[in-house]
Amino acid sequence: MPAPEAPQPDPWYADGLKFKCTACGKCCGGAPGYVWLNKQEIAAIAAEREMSVPAFEARYVRSVGIRKSLGEKSGGDCVLLDSKTRKCTVYQSRPRQCRTWPFWDSNVSSPEAWEQTCEECPGAGVGKLYQLEHIEAQRAVIRI
């Protein structure tokens, strides 16, 4: 009979983390990167844009190996970020990667990583206190 597993210690953010989106668009631009998409997200965004899936993919999506990502404008901004208002043009159907910001593994891996996130994102570390259960549920949606 195997030995029972030792209980895992609570993560450093067990008391929760604060976040309030300021709609600044910083998480949607800047350094080059990837916004990963699945078929359902592509279809939902295409529908919001009133485009066919093939037309949407041809204009806004790039292949990265076997995966798909939203494209980028020069300078690293997401192709769906309005450059004047700095708002997402498909906010209601934005991908799960965008919906789960800032509670990504890479942002909550350590207090130092969270501090860096707070320096880059004016909404991280302020506003509503999100409980551990919410943060863990968001982290489980997509691993970044």
C-alpha cells in the first residue's frame, strides 16, 4: 500500500490577490508574444466580427507549429486592440488567455513574479481581492 501523499502547502497567495482591470491595454501590447486560440474561440470571435471563420483566420490568426495565435501589429500590439482607444475590439468574446489575466502561472509563480506583474499592469495589486479558489480556477483554464 503506497504511503499517503503529504498535504501540499498553501501557495504564497493563499490570502488572495487584488486586481481591477483599468482597461489600459498594456496586457494587449508591447513585447511580441502569443495569444493562443482554440477552434471555439476562433469561431466566437469571427461571429462577433461578423466574419466567416476562414476569413477571420486569414486576416487575424497565425499558425505557430500546430497551434494558432492571434496576430500582432508592428510593435507587438494584438491585431484586435484598437490603437486609439487601447480597448479590445472583441472584448465580449476575447480568448480565455485574455479572460484569465493576470492569474497565469507565470504571474503568480512567486511573490517576485507578482511584483513584476504589478509593475507592468496598473490594475494588478489593487482593487477587488480575489480569493484563492478563484485564482486557482483561473490558473487551471490555461497554463501560461
